[in-house]
Amino acid sequence: MLPAARKLLSNFDFIPYSRLDDVMVSYAAPGGGVGPHFDSYDVFLLQGPGQRRWRVSGQRDMALVEGAPLKLLKRFLPEGECLVSAGDMLYLPPACAHEGIAVDCCFTYSIGFRAPSHQELTSQFLVHLEDKAQATGRYSDPDLLPQAHPARLGSSMVAKVERLLANTRWQQRDVAEFLGIYLTEPKARVVFKPPHQRLSEAAFSMAAKKRGVELALPSSMLYSRATHFMNGESYTTEKAVPVLRRLADTRRLASLQVPMDGAAMDLLYRWYHAGYIVLSQPGRDD
């Protein structure tokens, strides 16, 4: 992510980071556009240089054009339109049909929300449970009897496995842990860059207290109670909670905010080594 895109996203921090996704920039020549379509999530459309005319509709007919490279609506029935200029912003709720046509050469910045499907959340949570499962023992059936049809799946076996699976339980903290890890998991294209010349822990501690630290541009950080989630990993520490929450909320710790206790500094140094955080640039206001 570019610094300018991160700065733009910071204006939307009234939305929880767990729902805020990213910024996409689109360019269009006069008369250009992708065609009528809809998104499955909320989106803010911020107009950059140039003008674009938007037509919108709350239609329920979402039939798509067969064979099109994009999911374009077959029958678009606009109910309203507006002309947006630089600095104007249009909000579109999920499934609101829309079409944007460039009046002149223009840029549009799309600020999107995360809205995973129920299927995706369910399947990924089951994967999370699989990683944490600690079931012991092995299937056995000492009461097994000969059967005339060896290919038939026995009802006794089905019942035994059903009882085994019914013992699978989870609590709210398991769901919170799953969400923290899942929602901060870096996208496939994200690459973290560790420092070229890594400072020793003592040197890093001194530099951090003098300059402050901030999250690397692609880093994602959330928290729940005493557990903090950084780029798909979870960390639990009681002592560093206030400091790490401030880092997660503001993406930065000014020089006077950098912790003195060992637990927090140890975590910051580990994240510095991994490229998850960086030292703030000299001259930045505290």
C-alpha cells in the first residue's frame, strides 16, 4: 500500500478496521466506464481529478450478461443520477446497482468494506478449529458383527462418529481468536520487508524511544481483550495492553509513548525484525 492510500484510509477510521478493506484507484478516459454492475459490500466512491456521472438503481433484477469478462447487469434500470467532481463522494450500500461514466479524464478512489460470505466464515472457522483440535483416542468397534453387505456404511459407525463430533465445542474467545487471525491475515500479494541493517535490541530500543514506531504500510493489527493480532498471528500479554492497543488504533507510537517495560519492547523488536513495524521517520511530529 502507498503512503497516500494509507493516509486516505485514515479518514475512514470511524469504521472498525475489521470491516475496512482497502483503496482501489480507477482511471477512465472521457466516456469510459466498466458498465452497470453491483458490489456485494458497502463502498465509498471518492472522486479525484475530473468528473464522473453516476447512475444508480435499487433494482432487484441482478441477472448478469452471459460470457462477459466482468459481472455486468443484463438489464440496468437507473432510478437516479448525479454528477460528481473532485472531492465529492458517493456512498453505495451492498447490491446497489450503479454505473459510472467519465465526463472527462478522471480518477475515482473506491474505499471498500470487508464482507466475507457466511460460507467463507464457516469454512475458515472449521479450519481454525482443526488447527486447535486435540481429540485423543482412536475409532474402534469391538461389538462389530458380520454383515451380509460389506459395502454398506453401518448405522452403528455413523452413530459413533456423530457422538464424537458432537463433543466438539467452542467458546466466544475461540471465535474472537479466529476473527483476529483471519481478518489480519495478509493477502497473497503482500510482502513484508525486514530492515536491511537490523539494529540490535538495545539499539532498537533507544531509537524507538527517541523517534517512535509505526506499523508498516501493509500491516494489519486488531485486538480483543489482552490478545493482539498482527498479520495473521496472535500475541497475548497483560502488561503491554494499553500501549499495544494505542499502536493498533492509531498505527503509531510517538517517541514519548514507546513502552519502557520489557514485554512490550520484546514484541516491538520481534515485529521490527519481521518488517511488521518500522521506526518513524525523523522530523515527524509527536
